Amino acid sequence: MNHQNSVNYFHLLPANLNCAQAILRGFQQEFGISNQEIDDYRAFGGGRAPEGVCGALFAANRLLRQIGKESVVEEFSKNAGGLLCADIRDKHFTCAEYVRMADELVQKKL
């Protein structure tokens, strides 16, 4: 497996990927994610994922659905102290730490 921790792609230039995009990029090879899908996920960072959930969590669950695995919502919420970007951003951890957390939860399910 050639996995690169998703945090290695979070907000780094030149791509400047958001939390949701960084998760997809970190697992791009394992899941066959296209560059276009990563680009499309720009819409899901910064609290813009459906229902305001953390973008990293949203992307992690997208990957897990692809392989028929259960959501990591409970584990993420327990570790992060919540699910909604607006509730957790900059309160307990940095966004990069939430990306790392979501990445590790996906890895555990693989």
C-alpha cells in the first residue's frame, strides 16, 4: 500500500487542498479517486459539507461507503468532541489534526 497520510496534502501549496480534498488525495491510489473528484470536493471544505459536518469526516465516510464499510461518525465524534465543523473548528484541535484523525480512522477500517 502506497498510502500517504492525508495531512501531508492539507493546505500545502501549490494545490492548497481543503480537509475533504486532503482525505481523498491521501487515499487516491488505494481507492482509484480521480483528480476531478478531488477538485469537486473543494466545495466541501470549511464547513460546507452536507449538514455542516467536518469535511474530513465527510470524505472519510465517502471512501468507506465505496468499500462497504461502516461510517466512522461515532469514533470521530468521540475523538474530536463533535461532528460539525462550526462546533469543532479550532476548539479542541486544529483542522490538520482532524484530517489526521479522519485518515487514521479510514486506515483502521481497511
